[in-house]
Amino acid sequence: MANSTLPALLGGKPLFDPPIPITRPTLPPPEELLDSLQEILSTGMLTTGKYVRELEARVAEYLGVPYAVAVSSCTSGLMLVLRAYGLVGEVLLPSFTFPVTGHVALWNQLEPHFVDIDPQTFNMDPHLVEQALGPKTAAILGVHIYGNPSYPTELEEIARRHGVKLVFDAAHGLGATYRGRKVGSFGDAEVFSLSPTKLVVAGEGGIVATRDEELARLIRIGRDYANPGNYDTEYAGMNARMPEMNAALGLKTLEMLDENVKRRNRLVGLYRDGLGQLPGLRFQVIDEEADTTYKDFGMLTDSGAFGLSRDELAVALEAEGVITRKYYSPPLHRQRAYAAYKERYDGRLPVTEEVAGQVLCLPLFSHMEMGSVEAICEAVTRVHHHQERVREYLAQNK
Ligand SMILES: *Cc1c(COP(=O)(O)O)cnc(C)c1O
């Protein structure tokens, strides 16, 4: 075989030099922000002012919900929502998620109760959620994994029937829809992240979206130490305010959201076309009635059929200059912060274990070139074609 087709790991030329990152924020040209920066700095109104109010209004309008409250991050937004509702007891949540989903329960002295996921959608299986509900359940905390809506109407129905709160960690979900409704309009509250790896970027930031007027009020004061204005604080709030400069950037990237969601869907279409015929690879399934944001593109690698394990593929791709991530491995119940739960969930979350053991996220960002996706597909293909030598090489160079 010609040397040009040899994987970089075996001495071929890397397909990307410099490497292609797993993600990059898609930002407006700097000159588009100069006017707002000038206004913010010259007025001295640096936090929760006119730009924050405008961002809140635009997001509320975009989602079709009455209240959107800007906060400093998705983490602080979720912490405040759980605190404002005064929840006590257990929260049902996936273990296959970003650590924060569990951390916000721990910060509120709520007991995490992990529920297994569906092997196709990677989201919590609503039937298992229903089975996990018990007398101590205070809330369901769903996560739209990679932007794929997490059975929002099914979970709404379950939460209503059992009289528990339904909150979504919607960090990936801004721009997604389910049955024609925007993600952000489901449950009691949904919380978005505007951090650099998400689609709408404010630098750092979060948005709490809700139809619950009292919750919106509690978050508004909660982000400001829960000081209603007279320093007779109403509960243990914090500083979770969004700076004006962040809001100005968030407004610009919000304008690009729908176009960026479309672009990511097109890029993933190319990935699926380019990788779909290789054995042992499969992709997250998006419900026919759902539209996802593709915050990430997660692929499962069955080592038996593909010829290489997920970890072997990741090393071979890194040699090609293709940076990947194993979102979300290890799952929460296998992390040190959750050591107290490890034994309890050992063997109880088989799908989570399987997906976490096989998942590999490939580079994806809104302004990525179509040609880069094609080159990454080529990298995966040539690594697969040379699987025996790649395995041997990795066994010898451990
Ligand atoms: C990024 C992320 C968060 C944290 O968002 P911050 O804005 O950084 O606090 C929470 N949950 C999920 C699923 C995330 O991906």
C-alpha cells in the first residue's frame, strides 16, 4: 500500500498539522463589539445592566417562555434553581453526563440517584426514570446529551403524575427543538450554558429559562446574594451575576445560533456519510420529532467489529492531529467525587457503562470546514484499514 495512506502512527504523514481541536468557539468579528464595549466602559455599568436585560429578552422571545434570567454559568444557575425550590431528598439524574449535573445536587445536600440511559439516544430512559421514582424523590434532573432533547414531554408527564419538579441541565440544548417546541420551554426550568465550548458563547454565562414567575424572581435575587434590595436576604444566594461584556458577546452569538445549528447538522451528515459504512461504528440516534444542536458528535466504537478499541482509535487519531474527547467517560458514579456511590451503582447502569466505554467525540465546531470532516473520515478509515499493525504497534509501545 502506498505510503501516503499509511496512518501517521505507523510513519505516514499526519492529516492535520497543526492538529484540529475538538472544538472552537464561533465568534463575531471583534469590530462588531467595539461600540458596546465603549458604551459599557464609558458608562461604568459593568454588570447586570442593559445588555443583560436585552439578552434575557431575546432569549425569552426565542424560546417562547415568559422568563429568562441570565446568570454567571450553567453551574450557578442549576445550583440556584435547586436551592430556590427548597428541594430535600433525592434527585434522579443520569450518570452519563458532565460532572456539574451531579455536583449541583451535592451542593444542595440532595442525594443523587443515577438512572441508566437509552443505548440509542444516550439520554435517560423515561421508563427507568418512572421505575426509579420513590417517596424520597424531589426532582428529576434531565440532560439533553449533546443537544439531543431528553424525552422532554415524556418526562413532563411523569413529573406531573408524581408531583415532582422537573429541571433540565440544558447546557447543550440552546437551539434544539422537540415536537415543534424549543428546548428551554420544558419542565419547571431549563438552564443553558454560554461557556466557550457551547453554541451561544458569552465567555462565561448561563440562562435560566422558566414559566414559573416566582422561580424567576427567586433566581433574579438569588444571583445577587438573595438580597431583595434592603439587605434582608431571603435565602442563601450567591454572586451569580452576568457581566455586561459577556452579555454583549452573548447577544452577537445568539444571532448566529440557528445558522450554526444548521451547519453542525450538515457537518454531522458528512461524518455519518463518511463513517457509516465502516463496521463497528454507530452514532447517537435523534428522534424523528427532535432537532438536535450537535453540541458534540459522539460515535460508539465496538472494538470487536471495528478491529480497534475506542482508546486505540483515539491514540491513532491523535497521531493524525485529530483531537478527540471521551465525553462522558468516566461516568459520574465512577468519579472520585462520587466514590460514596460507586459500589451502590456497580453493575446497575449497564448501558451507561457500555456507552461510556465506547464513546468518542470527534472534532466539531460551527465554522469547521466541510473538508476537515472529510479528512477526519479518511483518518478513521485508514486507521481501520491498518488495524492489525496499529494494534501491534500500540501493544509494543505501551
Ligand atoms: C458545560 C456544561 C455544564 C457547565 O456549564 P458552565 O456554564 O460551565 O457552568 C453543565 N452541564 C453540562 C451538560 C455541560 O456540558
